[in-house]
Amino acid sequence: MVICGAGVIGASVAYNLALRGIASVVVERVAVAHGASGTAAGLLTPVPPSQESSPVGQLATRSMECHRYLAEELDGRNQYDFAEVEALVVATSAAERRFLEDAYGKERVMAPPDRNGWLDREVAGAVAVEGAAQIHPGKYTRTLLEAACAMGARVVQGDVQGIRTERGRVTAVLVSAETVETSRVVVAMGPWSAEAEAWLRMPVPVTPLKGQILHYAMRDAPEGLFSTLDGNYAVRKPDGVVFAGTTEEEAGFDLSPTDEARDGIGKWVSSVSSRFDGQMPVGQTVCLRPLSEDGLPLIGAVPTFEGAYIAAGHGRKGLMLSAATGELLTELIATGVCTSMDLGPFDPGRFRTMPRSLA
Ligand SMILES: Cc1cc2nc3c(=O)[nH]c(=O)nc-3n(C[C@H](O)[C@H](O)[C@H](O)COP(=O)(O)OP(=O)(O)OC[C@H]3O[C@@H](n4cnc5c(N)ncnc54)[C@H](O)[C@@H]3O)c2cc1C
């Protein structure tokens, strides 16, 4: 079994395969967790009740359960800074407040609060999200891979350049100058997964969505997380540094930090909390989300070649969704069917019949 890509998705698949006694070779062309899986905010935030029955909602709910279990199994608190976090979703207008009331239930929307010590600007209301947590994304990814390696997996450096097939079945993966014989392969190359279109002879519509985060070294920053409905958030990490973000930029594979993002995030965060007034960020990171064409991840077997699978396109929630993705894809690989959850909505083959313009 070869897994292409050592981000959090590849790591989670490798870990779950190893638990079932299936050893894998994880091929990574740069370094473990070098992409968004090492730089992201690391928030594990449950979806609102109104979205729990959607395909991603079900995956997210299962993933939260898996994250709690994993934190016990892998000593997450010490190994990758797993910690429960008090999370507030904030409405900044009456319309947003109504949205929160629909999503969470009217009774859960508070009057403008200062529950976690951050919010002192005028807001229209907030909801405390139960069960949110955070992790250090890079440490989490490395912990999964180390645990997988202790059970027989291997991580090798190399550039996957193709897949060899014979009579409709996978027979090898072409890695840099080498050919690795295998009958099964998982493409988990994050925003680079579309490179596999030529190998798999099918559309893999996953593109990069750039995101930037500012780091603030603030004395006495309150614990906890707050976010607004436009997708922005600020959170204190366990080392005391405050992460505030983020942008959503269609800029290809560009990884340069911009002044525009720094100013925009700074303005947003000050609009919610005066604690950021006059603060200069001490860091600014950039990474790329793997965004699928229809917003749902691709998880499952590919229809073109037996033995080929994809786990990619998890967008803004890849860390969150990684735990269930690894578990469920492994069930499919190991038993030929995933009975624990319907993976139909995530079928990687769904784009073969869908005109791109309608997706
Ligand atoms: C600013 C920002 C904040 C985020 N915050 C959160 C958050 O708080 N919570 C959350 O759940 N999600 C968050 N995300 C999303 C999350 O980080 C991603 O969805 C997730 O990391 C994607 O993981 P991945 O393994 O699919 O891809 P990646 O992390 O990109 O890993 C893919 C790996 O594949 C390797 N690769 C690519 N091509 C090849 C090849 N040909 N051969 C060998 N290796 C190859 C790459 O080098 C890379 O290491 C955030 C993302 C951004 C950008």
C-alpha cells in the first residue's frame, strides 16, 4: 500500500491502516506536514445542529468522536497539545444573529457577552459552541505517522510522478527515479491532488485556496476562541501565542504573505476585541487549503482503476475531518465496503459525469 502525501490526511490513513495490520509506505516530496497540515490554526469546531445531518456534518461529528478517542490513545494532550477550548461564534449584525438562532436554536443565542474575556466591542449576540477543541496541527500529523511507523508503516521522501496499471489494476507507483510495486495506492496530496488526474484518467477537481494567519504575542491573552460568521477567528494557543485569521484567496500556489492580509485581519480582529488595538503581529503564515469543486471532500475508491483511492479536498476542515476520513477510508480499503457511514456523497468519481460549469 502506497500513500501519496504526508499531510494530515495521508497520516490519518496510514495510522488507521496500521491499526488494521496493513503496512503502508507514505511518500512525501517535501517534508511531513510541510503544507497546511503543519501551519493551520488547529481548530476542531463541531458543526451547528442545523448542519449535523448533512454529509460533512455527519463526517465532522464522527471525526470529533475519533479525535477524543485518539487524544486518549495517543496522549494528545502531551504529544500534540490537544485541549478543549471555549468557543464563541459571534454575530455582528441583526441578520447574523437570526442566522445563529436558526443554526443553533434561539435559546442558545446570548445577548452580547464577554464570556471569554475577548469580546468588548459591540456585537449582536453570540453562541457558545459545545465540544470545541484545538490541537497543534504539525505535532498531530507527526504523532499519527510515528504511531503508524511503530506498527510497520514507512515514510519515504520522494516525488510521486505517476501510477502504473495493468488490465485496469494498479501495479506500481512511480516515485522520483524509482518504481514501487504495489497493488493499492491512496492519493492524499492536498491541493496538489489534481496532479493525479493524468495518472487516474479522471477529473480530480481540487485547487489551492490560500489562507493567511497572524500571530500575536500578547501578555495575559484570555483563553478560548471566538469566530465570526465570515470565517474569521482568533484563538490563544497553549504556548500563549494568539492566532488570528484568516483570508480566502484564489492565488494558485502562491505562498507570499501580503500587507493587505495583515491589515485586513488586523482590522477585523480589532473590530471585535480592543485587546488587539495597537498590537503588531510577530508572525504571519501562509498555507493552502485543498478545495474541491463542489466543497465536499473526495474520499473513496476511484472508478477508473482497481486499487486506487483518493482522500483529498477537505478545504477549511481538513484537520477536523482527518480522523474520520482515515478511519472510514481504511474500512473501505480493508473490507471492500464502508458500512460505518455512507461515503456516497464523497465518491471521487462524482465529477466524471458532472459538467464543470454545473458543479
Ligand atoms: C490558514 C488555514 C487555516 C486552517 N485552519 C484549520 C483549522 O483550524 N481546522 C481544520 O480542520 N482545518 C484547517 N485548515 C485546513 C487544513 O489545514 C487542510 O484541510 C489540511 O491540512 C489538508 O491536509 P492534506 O493532507 O489534504 O493536505 P496537505 O497538508 O497539503 O498535505 C499534502 C502533502 O502531499 C504532499 N505532496 C503533494 N504532491 C505530492 C507528490 N506528487 N508526491 C509526494 N508528495 C506530494 C505535499 O508536499 C504535502 O505535504 C486550515 C487551512 C488553512 C490554509
